[in-house]
Amino acid sequence: MTNLRSLISLLSLALPLAILLPLSVSRVIRLTSAPTTTSTEKPPPREGRWSPEPGNYTEYPGVGYYKWYDLADSWGEAWLGCVQDGAHLVVVDSDEEADVVKDIIRKRDMSEQRGHPHVTYVGFHDLFLKGTYVTVLGDFVDDSGYTVWGPGQPDNMDGRLREACGAVFTDATLNDVACYIKAPFICEHEL
Ligand SMILES: [Ca+2]
Ligand SMILES: [Ca+2]
């Protein structure tokens, strides 16, 4: 009889708990999974090898951080190299940034030049749709703020070759090139 009474009192205690507990758990889950996209703040930079330390990325005040790489086996390799840095292939989006790119190319160590001498890979392509140039950040090149193409470009090598990947000449004017050539590239990290 005593056992039965204590069982009843235990149940009367446990029952509300059994009802309340799932409610509180679901409330916690709802709270922790609440969307956090209402903030207008930029997300923190991705983890990677990017660093503003000397010898790594160079700061051009007011424009961005940049790093020159001597060689990629293809445009895709260049793209990946920058992503692995926690950066991106440079997206030239102003005349000012074009001057930065020109400066970086001018200062490059020619003794290390192993890729195509007139090509530096940058972050645009028309791989998705021929003739529609987009940046690696997903914007149309036409809307990017810098659309100075080299003479006759883009030309798909006078129509003889599919040139779907983005590059600049040494004067930072844009060019479409074949995606598989060996060329240097520049990565950018936003300020
Ligand atoms: Ca940029
Ligand atoms: Ca071309």
C-alpha cells in the first residue's frame, strides 16, 4: 500500500515533467535554429591561409588585399588556389582596382614567369553561358564597375577557340582565354 502511494506520488511528479520536457526541448531547438540572416553585418572571413602579414597578402589601402601567384595549371586551379586561401580570384570592379592589378603585374618577378607571359587569370568567366560574362562572386561583369576589354576582346581567339575563362593583359584590360593554359593569377581578399 505504501508502495502504491509512493508510486502514485512519483507518477504525479513525473507526468507534468514528461509533458513539459519535450515542450521545453522543442522551444530550445526553435530558439537555437532561429534564422540569423536579419543582420546586415558581413559574415566573418572564411578560414584559410589568407593573412595580411608581410610576404603574404599586400594591402592596397582603400581597395583590398592582394597576392600574386606565379603559376596555375588552369583557370580552375587558380580559382581553387584563391578559395583555399580564404580569398577569391581578383574581381576587378573599378578603375582604381585595375590600377592595382597593373601595379602588381608590373612588379612581378619575371625570373619566376613560367606561365603565359601576357595572361594573368582573374575572376570572371562565361562557362555557364557563352557570351554572358559573370564574376566568381556571381555578378555580371557588365555590372561590375570595370568593363575595359583589350582590343577586339572578348574574341574566343577570333572565333577559332572557346575562350571561356577570364584574364587580363599586362595593362589590366580584360581578355577571354582558354581555361587550360598555364598562367599566373592574382587573389583578392576584401578589406
Ligand atoms: Ca575587387
Ligand atoms: Ca581572347
